[in-house]
Amino acid sequence: MRILVFSDIHSNRQALEAVMQKETAFDALVFAGDVVDYGTDPVFTVDFFRSFKGCHHVVRGNHDDHLINVYRTGEWMRAKGKDFKWIHHNCRLLSNEQVDFLDSLPLHVSFSADGYGYLVQHQYDEKYGIIESPYAFDNYWNEHWHGDGDISLGRRMIFGHSHRQCVHVLQGDRLWLNPGSASYRRPDDPDKNAQYMIIDNGNIEFRSCPYDRSIQRAEAEKYRVSGEMMDTEIQDFMFFFGDAKTSRDPLF
Ligand SMILES: [Fe+2]
Ligand SMILES: [Fe+2]
């Protein structure tokens, strides 16, 4: 089985399109959470998962939960001028049905393929914690794994959230996988490409591809000019998706 694994697309239409145009042959799709926020096109990213017809395993991330909360409390309608954030922008564009879809996504998904068990979720704890001991791995696995099938070759947890592409090898048959973010990097990684992972018959391969960032930048520029976004929001955006060296580079 060939599995396309990606995470943290964060409303980035152009990155999602680039990955899907490059990877046209796969048997299952895994997405480890954060469909929305920070990017400019949540409608496209939400509807991509809503309408995906093939085998897929998709979980909810903390930004998805945040959007659901801000949307349903109506907070997004009360944000004005310099209080306006990308989460409000995302809420403004989405419908009740799209938010209900995000809310319907599970926090954990289990499945097996080619002799391996996979347990998918967005994050391990409230911050950016990782599992470093076999004991903690087994506890977490036993609590959340509900799959069946042959997993004699190993147990693999897939996490998103950190936006850092990595595999952690723990003692025995235990792996922690993160495909990175298909959308944007953390400050310690200046790479602007869309990162993801292919697992082909159990073999793990990190991949990435470039995408056109100019469309999102033009949209962000619109909000900067209109004064609708906080300067810090625009600074984050210019670092995540533009060419700013830090998330606090001056805007002028
Ligand atoms: Fe994220
Ligand atoms: Fe996250």
C-alpha cells in the first residue's frame, strides 16, 4: 500500500494543490490535523477533505478546534480593525456546514497496512511535547489504538502540530512520525516548500515540493493596506509564507 501523509495545511490552497498535483498515485491519504487558520483559503482546504472520495484518515487539530470555538461563540463577528486575526478571516469565509465538518473529525484514527499499525492524531499534549520513553509510548498506544489487522512489523504513531519533519525511533517496534507541515515552517527552518511523507509498502520517505506563494501574499497585502489585520498577524504571515527572515521583521 502507498500512503500519502501530510499535516498542518492551514488554509493554504496553493500548497495543497501542489502536493496533490505531484502525488497522483496513492492508495490512502492521512492528514494529521490543522486544516485551517493563518492561510487565506479555508474554504478550499476544508472542502478538499469534505469531498475526498478515496480511502482517507483525517483528524482534527488545535487550530481547527480554535476556529470551531471562535465561530460558534460569534467572537469572530466582534473582532474589529487591529484585533482582526487570520482565524476571524477564516471564520468569515466558512459556512455552518464546513464548521460542522471540522467538528465531526475525530481526534484519533487507527488503521493497519502492510504489517504496521498506525495511530494518527495532531498533538501529544497541550504544548509541543513528544513521547520519549517506550513506557509512555505503550501507555498512549494502549489508550488510543482501536485498530485491527496485522501489526506484527511495528507500531507507528503519526503526529502533526510541530511542523517539523522527523522520525523518532524508540526502543523495539515503536516509531513516532511527523510529515512536517505542508504549509509553513517554524522559525528554526527557513524552507518554504510544502513538506509531506510517502509510506510505500512500509518504507518511509520524506518529500517536499515548492508552490506559488504570490497569491496568498497578495491577499495578505490587501489586509495590510486596509488595516484589517494586526501588524503582528501580517508579520507572522510574511515569515510563514513570504520571505521575512523572522516573524517580527518590520513591515516597511
Ligand atoms: Fe499547525
Ligand atoms: Fe497545531
